[in-house]
Amino acid sequence: GESPYGNLQGGTYDFTVIPAGSQTALLTLADQAIDRTTGQSLILLGRAGATGALAPAIRFLADAPLPAAGQSSLRVLNASPSGGNIDVYVTSRTADLAAEQPDAANVAFNATELTNIAFAAGTYRVRIT
């Protein structure tokens, strides 16, 4: 699920994730510095009870910079722990996907670097395979 954006004063915070209907913390992130001048999103990734690369994790993402005038952008984060790597295509609405190259290829689950796709403002079809 998702929660609406909230406003926090700048400072240091502890974040705890408690699944609905539980009294037990799934994750705790202590002493997270929040800069009030920078927008951030908190994202919960992984699978409850999993270990290793699929273990639950909290990730903070600073807002992406605004695209240049007349441009749009799409930020890609593969948040599916069981879906495998993904390819992302930004095409015209009627493009044959077999004739296209991915704009973001082989994006792994919770990749360290986020993929940003920039394109001219317009109407597009976004497909993930």
C-alpha cells in the first residue's frame, strides 16, 4: 500500500515498520537524518520473512531533479522481489514492442542506482517486461 506525503521538520528520526494487525516491528531504521529542504520518499522493499537480497528493507529516495523545459522524465525502481529483472519501454502508443529497444534494460530488484528516462513531453505508452 501507500501513504500520503507528510511534512517533517528537519532533524533525525527513527522509523519503524509494523505490519497491519501485528504488534511486532518488521524493520526499524534509527537515526535517519531528514533535510526539510529536500523532498524524500520512504519505500519499503522485500518480502516479510525473507533473508539475503529479498529481505525487507527501508529505502529513502531523494526527489529527482526537475527535467529540462519541454521534457518529461520517468524514474524506475524495480520493487518486485520475485519478478526478476525488468525492461522498461517508453514508446508511441501504437509502437510494435518487438521493434523497440528498452529505455531501461535489465533493471534488478532494488538496484542501487535508479534509472531515469528522459523524453520530450507528449503522449507515450510505458511497458514493463
